[in-house]
Amino acid sequence: MRSVVDACCNIVPFAQAFAATVYSAYPRLIKAFIVSVVAYSHLGPLSVFDLRNPLRSNLGVFVDPNLHPRLFTLAASVDPFMLWSLALASIGFTALSGLRRPVSAVIVFGLWAAFVLVAVLGTGTPPPP
């Protein structure tokens, strides 16, 4: 717990943190380019399932989104492009903050896991009246 508090208190200039975040997003830009090529080359109209998982590069391929929406959300979060981005963010913040790489990785992947948990818990709930 002490290392997490120390990591949060370590001051990194905003411009450097923003640069590390932008550079870590490059794998997701590569995925977006591949998705746009796949969507443009698709012969028929895209269905709703294709729009939820157009590239099929994640574990969501193995789960039916209509039967198990929460499991689909969790499985769709495990994507090699996202994991690549998280690894780059961890490396970048390690270089900026001076923390050890495992501490930075725990912080970056922990925040991502919290985001995925919120997305999974919010999936499949009916909208408010």
C-alpha cells in the first residue's frame, strides 16, 4: 500500500504524462485503422454484432453477447491491442516516475481492471425509467 501512495504522490509534469499516454495509444490506433479497413471492405451491411466486435481480436468471439452480456463485456476487454497499450503505458510511466516496473504495472493494470469491472457491472442492467 505504501508504494501505491508513493507512486500517486510522485509528481510527473502533465506534458510528459500526456505524451506517455498518447504514445501508449498507438496500438489502439493501429486497431482502429484495421477495423476501418475491415468495415469498408465488408460486402453486406454490418450487423449489430459486427459493430460490437468488428475485428474479433479479443476473447469476446467465444461468448454469445445475447445470452451472457456481462461475460461478453469481460471477454471483449481482453484484447491484445489493449494489453499492448497498457504495457506501453506501464513502461512510459516507469520511465517518467522513476518507480520500479512492477509497481507501475500494478497501478496501470489495476486502473484498467477497475474500469473493466465498472463496465461489466453496468452491462445488462435495464435503463432507468
